[in-house]
Amino acid sequence: MTGDIGELKGRVVATIEGIRGQLEELALRIHGQPETKFEEEQAAGWLSEVARKAGFQVEKPLAGLSTAFRASFRGGDGPRVAFLAEYDALPELGHACGHNLIGVASLGAALGIALGLGRFPGTVELIGTPGEEGGGGKVILARAGVFDGLAAVMLFHPSSRTILWKYALARRKLFIEFIGKAAHASGSPDKGINALDAVIQTFNSINALRQHLPDDVRIHGIITDGGAAPNIVPDHASALFYVRALEDEYCDRVLERVMDCARGAALATGAQVNLELQGSYKSLRTNLPLARAFKENLEALGWEFDQVDPKERLGSTDMGDVSHVAPAIHPYLSIGPEELAGHSIEFREAAASEQGLAAMLAAAKALAMTALDVLLCPELRDAILRDFAALS
């Protein structure tokens, strides 16, 4: 491989620009045929097949998930860098989170290096990660060791603003079930045990708990079963809660207090309580040296970053679990006006707009350029590892 890093980045960017039409067509095709979590057979097949035809070695299925895959291109001896592809849609809303853009941007970045350079010191991987929307696909892949040993893991996410990094909250998903005793609500209420009362008391106790928690904590829930009829004392009721916090350890402490609220409600009402932890996401640890490299590359393409509080308007993502295993970044690029809300019809439209496709291509280029920095700069890799060790 010959040429300085600036020249090599130019070749990669030109390669991505040269396949622009192919990438845009694929993003619109995925957008037009949305598939929900773990059902993304078409999207996973399209993405992995393009990579295979470009000379990548494809593993599919991956870690027991039929819609997960890993496409690897070895340019020579050296570190491994991965681009993560998301491609699942939301129920009913379709691609209202823009995962069609995420998947194709990562594909474009991988193709840019493989087709643009051919030979380079290391391996690039395109890892298909299904089921981000509530399925925790990356959690499953992380537990299977898919991200072990990677020098860097990257993806971009569409947004209403262009943001280098922000926190993402640790999240625990808790199912609470109460078992009571049915009776006629008017004729013999004294013979019943009201499971719905236990659910309502749980909500009330959690509401009292909120005033004693830090600002970063979020607790929200829904009643999933509240009984069958008003004249029957409910013998079964249930609720589903998300508990979130900036730090994983504190999130677990809050979770225990929420479970105590449910236990107290059971004691107060006489109902039996069953608690089931149905899944968790870890907090997101952004690798700052890697993020700074991405910033320089995106700015070199003419983009500017919005200045925002990294603790503003936070959610959770299964990318958090990846960031505990390997150095990771999760930047955001704007695809619409600042008032654009995620998981909305308007966001779905933006994910198929000219602005959305332009952001996807810019992300592909910047991700590929950042991967080259990692592959070619030992000093950057050292800084990335130091930051990762400090966060760990």
C-alpha cells in the first residue's frame, strides 16, 4: 500500500462517492420494505450479499441469530475495525428511527476501504446487528464474543442535530406480576384480594420514590393487565417498567428499590408478587480519542457539529454493551430540522429524504476515514486503548 494517509482517505472517499447510487438505492429499498426486530431477513440478506460480492467473507447466521452477520475483509496483518449495521424497523411506523441509513452507511464505509484500497494493514468488518428496537441484538452478540478483540467499533445514528457524542443511560426492564383472589366486587368484596390495587400501589410508591433520586434517573411503566371486568375483583394484574440511570451500578440500586416498592405493595394488599428482569442495556462509554478522530474527518467533509449538553434528552441503546467490550463511538448526524422527533412519521419521511441520504453518505465517508486513522496510526490506537482502560 502506497501513499500518505491524506491520499488514502481521498481514495476511500472517492470510492464511496462512486457507489453513491447503489448505496442510496439500497437505503431506499430497506426503507420501503421495513422489517421489525429479528425478522430482518431481506435487509440482512441484501447488506451481506453486497459485501460478499465485494470480496468479503460472510458469516451468517451469527451467534445463533438468523438475521445477524459478520462480513470481513482482510487487507493484511494488523488490527480489526468494525462498522455496525442496524436495519430493523419500528412496529407500524416503519423506519422512523432511520436504521436503513445506519446499515447502509456502515456498508458504504466498509466498501470504501475494501474497494478503494484492497491492501491495508488490518481487517475491516461489517457486523449486522439486528433487533436494536427492544430486542437487544448487540447484547446477545456481545455475550457471544463477537466484539472481542476489536480495536474500534463505530456506527452513526440519524438525528435532528449533528452531535459528536452524548451519554446513553443504562436500562433495566422489569416485569411485575401480582396474583390475587377473584370475588364478586359488589356482593363479596371481602373474599377477594385485588391484584390491581397492588399494581396501583406500586406506581404510587414509585412516584413517591422519584423525589429522592438524582436527575439522571428515569422510571416509567405501563399496566399490561388490569383485570377482566369491573364487577370482578382482579385476581391477576401486571406492569412493565424501564429503570434508567447514567451509571450501571446506580441503575441496579434503583432497580432494587423499585422491586421493594412492588414487594411492599404485595404486603399491603395481600397479593403474591413475581418479579422478572427481562433484559438490560449497559450505559454507553464513548471513546474520546476515537470520537475526536471522527470529528476531524467529518469536519474535513464540510460538516459542523452542534454544541449540546451531552446529558440532554437521553435514551438507551444496546450499543452501550458493545462499548464495555471494545472502544466505541456513536455519533449523530442531522437529517432534518431541530424540531424533528425520533420515532415519528416525520422522522420516517426524513430517513428517505435527500438530506437523510446525504447524511448517510457523509457518515460512511467519515467512518471510513476514521477507520483508516485507527489502522494506520499506532499513536491513536495507544490513546484509544488508554481511554478504554480508564473507562473500564
